[in-house]
Amino acid sequence: QVQLVESGGGLVQAGGSLRLICAASGSTSRIKNMGWYRQAPGKQRELVASITSEGTTNYADSVKGRFAISRNYAKNTVFLQMNSLKPEDTAVYYCNADARMYGNYWGQGSKVTVSS
């Protein structure tokens, strides 16, 4: 089992920045990829950014150039630095850990609100 605990959400004005943090515990050696997803009211959950165990990153087109995902492998932590935030970035952000055959895990969600 893997447990994910998120922190760092909040309220920010448009153009501001926030940093989300996700700390993994438990069977962390089984984690391959980690990522951040978000779900806005009335919309489906979507991938924001992901990072593989080798450090390869992937971003949704809507956040490229504004968000950056990084990972501290020693501390089993993944970060999402969000800059130049827009009102349309408002959503609940979820951390995800892909442990392949051992399961797929989600954090509790961290609310991000961007005011115009």
C-alpha cells in the first residue's frame, strides 16, 4: 500500500504562484510514475503533469510553460510549482502514484482557487 498526503493549495490572485507538495509513504519502492491531476466543478478529472521514475516529464498543453513538476526520489516527494496562475486553473488537485501491478493510488485532494 502507498499513502499520499498533499499540501500547498489555497487561494491566490491571477498571475500568482502556488506550490503543491505530495509526500508518499508505505511501499514507495513500488512507485514508478507520479503525477498531478485536477478536477474542476462539473468537469472530468484531467492530467496536469507527470514524471516517470527516470525523470521524464509530461504536461497538459494548458499548463506548459507555467507549471513545473519535480520529484525528490530520496524523500518520496513530488512537487508541482504553478506560476502565472489563471482563474481556469481553479480546481481540486490530486496527487497520483502509479505502482503498476501493485496498484494506483490517489491523494486526498488539494483545493486551488485562482481569483480574477
